[in-house]
Amino acid sequence: MTGNERTDSPAGGGNTFDVGHFKNEDAAGIVKLFRSVYGEGYPIKLFYDEEALREANKEGRYLSIAARAENAEIVGVEHLFRSSPHEAVYEAGAGLVHKDFRKLGINTLMLTFLFEQAVPRFSHIEQVFGEAVCNHPVMQKTLMDFGFSDMAIEVALMPAEAYSKEKSATGRVATVLQFRTYRRASRKSFIPPLYEKELSTLYEGLDDSRELSCAEGKAPAGTSSHITSEYFDFSRVARIAVHEPGEDFPDSFSAVEKSMVEKGVLVLQAWLPLSSPSVGETARVLRERGYFFGGLLPRWFDGDGLLMQKLLCPPDFEQIVLYSDRARQILVMVKADFRK
């Protein structure tokens, strides 16, 4: 399949759809589709701005895959977009199908085109991941069927309000982070002694090769930390990326965390670089401050990342619905560290 291809819907009945890469004329239809499903409530406002959507596709920040009916109406869309620190890692998400065209296999057509046709031809994409919600197992199974592996669980990530229309959640919703490698790249990872068993288990399921060493070092004297952060007001989630921990890490991180708490955050996530020999000490500092294990983030900084998280709201463990035995194993790790 090259470019766009007309594909027969598995439902038959004469339904055919054109599934393919974004065209500039698709922008208006994508905006209309988001409004038909979410009204004005979708948290990513890019999808309400035709020109911004065209620019994002042109720049490669977002890559839209569209499903078009025979009259060229946009009836479904899926996206690849950058949300990790490393520009070669893309997230798959922000997908939806028009309510009048559901149960026709359109989502499967789009995902098949996306994962099996499009991504292999995007030479700049080396890794893809998805955040599959845990209020039902459908997307978790779908991503596994496309060769993705469960690597981490984000506890209480999304508010129940995000699922009010479908009434599928009574509390905050967790997600499973699932990864697939498209271009292998051997890396060296330093394993914090605190999570040696957990990370060793997760590396066994990685579709790439790694050289593993124990993270026993400390940041060199006089070095400064490189930390960035982002706050999502809709979900009240803060994501703090520790690109490089320096000698000043405890104070530097405290300052960032304090600013997030003042915004009213409920969930704090910390991304730690496993390429840093001092990541063991970094993880220990955060563990003492109430952060707990989340999982492995392959190629997150180009080198791998460690997810740690802290809740300022009750955990949602009993409401988490998981598909695979591996995901259930990760949840055991997460709950055990949370309860220590």
C-alpha cells in the first residue's frame, strides 16, 4: 500500500473506505469529526484548528491517518505524535471514528495502515508507543495484536470526566504503556539497585538488545541537573523529565515539584534516564519522597527511561482492567512499591 489506498471494509455490504496519509483538504473534516464526537471538550485544541493541524502535519509533530467515505467525508482518524523527549519516538493515539460508521472495521483498517504500512516507511520513527486505557481491555489487546509489549502502568492518569459520554469509568483511569520497536538500536542502561528485579523482568520482554549495568554511581561534584516539566490542566497531571541528574538534583527537583503542586496537580510523573550512571541515587531520592515504580520506557531519551509516579489522590488499583499476564505482573510490581 503506497500513499492512499481504497480498502474494502471487513463488514462488506458495499462499504468501501479510502485510508491513507493526511491531505491538506482533510483538515476541515478532521475538525468536524472531533466536534461531532467530543463537542468542544477534547483537551488537545489542535484538533479544532484547521491551519494548525495542517502545519503540525507539515512539520511532522503530528502525522494524521484518515479514513474517507466514498463522498470524501472524513469518518475516522488516527494520529502519530511526539510526546516523549526523544524525537524518534512517537505516540499513537487521538483516534476516533464517526458514530454513524462504527462497527464497520474502520479502526482496524486505520491501525493496520498505520502500524504495518506507514510507520515502516517513516525513516525518522524508530519506536512507537500507545497509552491503552484500563477501564476496558480493548485497546490493550489491539496493540498486542500489532506486536506491542506492555512496559509500564500509569496509575490514575485520566479523570473520569474524560469518559462521561460513554459512562465507562467511575474514577480516575489508569493506562498501560505499550511499545513496539521499528528500528533496533542497542543501548547501555544502568539499573537502579532499588528496581533491579522489576527492570530485569521488563527487559526480558523488550524487542531490542541492551547492555545492562548496575547504577551505583553519583552525579559528579558541581554538576547541574537538566529538568523540564509539563502540566496538563484537564487531567491535573504533571510530567517531569529528568534529562540529566546533577549534584543539585534533590533541590532542583523539589523546586519543579513545588511549582506543579501549586498548580493543583493530582498525579506527578517523573521520567529518569537509565543512561545515567547516577540514576540509582536519583531513584532513591524520589522513592524517599513518595514516588513509586511505574515501569520501563524504551528509547524515551534515546536511551531508556524509568517511570516513577506519585499520587495526591487515592489510587485506582481495584478499577484497573488488564488484558495480558505481563500487564498484571507489572501491576503487582507497581502496587507492591506503592504500599512499601
